[in-house]
Amino acid sequence: MTITNNVTRFLDSRNVPYKAFELPVEKLGAIEAAHFLNVTEDQVFKTIVTKRERGKPALVVVPAARVVDLKLLAAFLGEKKMHLPTEREAERLTGLQAGGISPLALINKGFQVVIDSAAQALEEIYLSGGQRGLNIRLRVKDLAALVHAKFGDVSREE
């Protein structure tokens, strides 16, 4: 039986094609998720919460093996500086558990979403389905449209 949650119900209500995958419920990193799903690391993306000096945090969707480059992100968003909150703070800001933070679960919550431009080279990507143990594969163009994302070069290799 596949997990059903607000994200899958939302995607179903919008007739957005996707495939849900169950993963172990313990917190998996994006690279571990790629190995579990038996797909390449460049297909799995993680959602990173970032903070501005003032205003609502931004969600940044980056490939599993890359990290958010805060200087590139700040320049892209027209901010002086961007910061990474602690895991606990990210959970408090989003209301979601780390490992389950997803822009799909935060639609209409006021978060700006930036998807790393690496996603534009792919038809589909995998990302969290809004809770630990659930990963969603969907078209990049559908994700971008649903979350009103902008694409930008905002990551670097670890």
C-alpha cells in the first residue's frame, strides 16, 4: 500500500502525474534515498530551508550530491546574506520533520522556492513527499509550476 498524505491528495486533485515511493521512515539523506530507489544521485533532489536577514525563509531544491551556495543564492534573490538554520529551526519554520521537508507540502505557505538549474536538464526528479518515508517522482515543469519556483544556479559540489 502506498502512503497517502496531503501532497499526494493535492497532486491527485490537480491531475498531476507522479509516482510515490515508500522509503524507510528513519531520516535518509538524499544520496541514501537515491541508493534505496536505485536511481542516480543527480535525479534525487533535497529541499534546504534558508533564512534571509528579514522576511520569510526560502526553500532551495538542489541535487543530492550538491549543497546550497549561500552567496550565489543571496545574489540570485537580491539579498545581502542568506543563512542556513539548524535542523530544529528548519523544522519549526516549516512545521515538517527534517527528511520530510518539501515545497509540495508548503504550497501557499508563503515560501519562495528556488530550484537549482541542474533540474532543467532532467524530465523528472525525485524529492520528498512532505514526510519521512515518502518520495515523489514528478516532472520538473510540473513541480516548478505548482510551487511557483524560479530556476537559478544556486548550488556547488560539497
